[in-house]
Amino acid sequence: ADGTLGVLGGPTVLDWWVGAEDRWHTASTEAAVRQALADDDTTVETRLRVPGGDIVQRVVAVPDRGQGVAMVEIENATPVPVAIALTLEVRGAVRVFDDTVTADGSPVLRASRSVARMLVAEDRARLEEGVVAGAARPPAEADPAWAGTHLAVIFPLPHTAVLRVAVPLVPVEALSAPADLPPIEAVARGWAMHTERGADFSLPDTRIATVVAAARRHLLVGSTQPMGSAYWTGGVDPWVPAVAAVALDLWGHHIEARELLLAAVGSDDLLAHASRGVAEAGSLLWAWAETLERHADPVLEPALVPWIEQAAIGLLGRRSGGLFRRRVDPVDEAWRAVGLAAAGSLLTRAGNETLGPDIVDA
């Protein structure tokens, strides 16, 4: 919410400070910070108020050499020049080569202009003290032996000027210059083309329409993430992937929905499916029934039958409550009932006239 950047489920990667006429303003601790989607409905835009106006930061994710890279754009919308300090948590020896910062030999930041000054410190507090005190030095004067876990690189930013910075979100061997990466406008156009393949919608409140469109893109991004990633495991209920897949299917993104469900089913070990949690198994069975009802697949459906049988048997064997359990989880009970009904429907569609009706009765 303050424009700091991090990897989902991990620590902060990048913070930004503004050296204005009065003092240094740290985005992550300032009260005068506002954030919203930009007019393109794709870019996250954060505004930091300083004397004279706003410093505007925009962030999008762009592809670079097969990896995701964060493109950070900072615009000086005030009538006076300012300084921009970008701070990173680093590991290993830090080096600055013109517009590129490396840590332990790997690039961690590349800017659209040369780094003017830099400072390395053992912790964030000492880094902030050093920047405020003017201890940062030009890279050529920096001691190569400097060591620490916190780095600040400083750039002058004249009135109306824009600083662009590429930040890798996973370790990379090389990082393209910002000028060689897709511009923010191209990313927005790409998303517009991608979502045009799905359902169109119109809402009377533009704010709600913006939120819905952003949530839709969020689901599309998630459909490409491994099931073990923080996207799906960081505080996410086990039924969420199945519901997300059905939502994507309803939006008209049938291929993404199908791939997400196949990834969620995962293992070829049939016994593993019988031991799934109730909410996970029940929601996946329901999701397959929903999507196959709308888009029949005579090749895929028979291949799913062994998994459906094992998942249903697992649900039948783990009924909540019973003689030795006084507390019943209503969410599990609901997903068990919904999942069994879906399994019975799926097996009956597949021609299993014995187990299918039995499961429906259960």
C-alpha cells in the first residue's frame, strides 16, 4: 500500500525515499501516501506528497529472458528537483557498474540512468541515518570492501523527469536495461487483448468495474503459478483454487480454468487423492462437474474417472462428527456433501451406473 515491493510470501525487496526541499520522505513510513490503479487499470500507482506536489511511482510486472521482472517508474511531478533513494536488502558483495547494481555477482537492479551515489549499511536504521547525514558516495569512491545487508542507491530527478528501474523478483544471471523492456503502455495493451478473449461486462460504477477487472487479471496470473507457490499457499483456504478455476471458466477463460484444475489435481498417485483434505477434494470434484457440464470433453472425462472414484471414496471415509467427535466443521461438511454430489454426477455421466448412483444416495 506504500509502494514498497516484495516477493509474495517473502521479505521486502525494494523501498523508495524522496529527498525533497525540507527533508527525506520514506514512502513506507509517511502518512501522505495514496495508492490506486492508474488510468490504464493495470498499473499500480502510488503517490507520495512532498512540498510542491507529488512524486508518482508506477509498478507493473514485465517479462525478461523468461522471468518476471518488476518495472518501477518514478516521476517527479513537482516544480523542483528531488533526489530518489532506492533501498534493497542484499546478500554478498555489492558492486555498482554505471546503471547496474549487483550483489554476489548477480544483478539486483538496473536503472534508466547511472547511479549517482550509494551507501551500504548493516541494517535499515544505519542506512537511513547515513543517507540523511549525506554519507552516500559516488560509486567510484565507494570502498569495494563495504559489506552489509542494506543498500541505498541515489539518483537526482529533475522536474518532470522519470526514472525507470528493473528489479528481478528471482535470482537472474542477466538483467535487461529498462529501455529494452516492454513499456507500461504495452503491458496495459497486452492485458486488454488478453481479457478481450473472455466475457465482456458493463457496470454502472467505474470504481467497481476497475476492481472487478483487476481481480480478473489476478486470477489469470494465478492460473499460471505452481500450486506450491506462495500465491496458492500463503494463507489461502484449500478450496480457493477450485473456486478460482470455476470463476475463470465463467469469465470465458476456459483453457486457463482447465489447466488450473489439472494442476490442482496433480499427482498420478491414486492413493494420494483418497487422503486429500475434505474441503480440497470436495471443491475440486465440484469444480470439475461445473466446468465439464458447460464444456464436455469426451477424451478427458474417462481419464478423470479413477481420480474421481478415489476422491469420492476418501470423502465417504472421513465423515465429520461420529461417536468420538463432538465438533463438526461446517465448511468441511458442506464441501463433503457438494463434492459427493458432484462425484456421483460425474461418474454417472461417465457411464458408471453402480458407484455413481450409490455416491449420490450417500
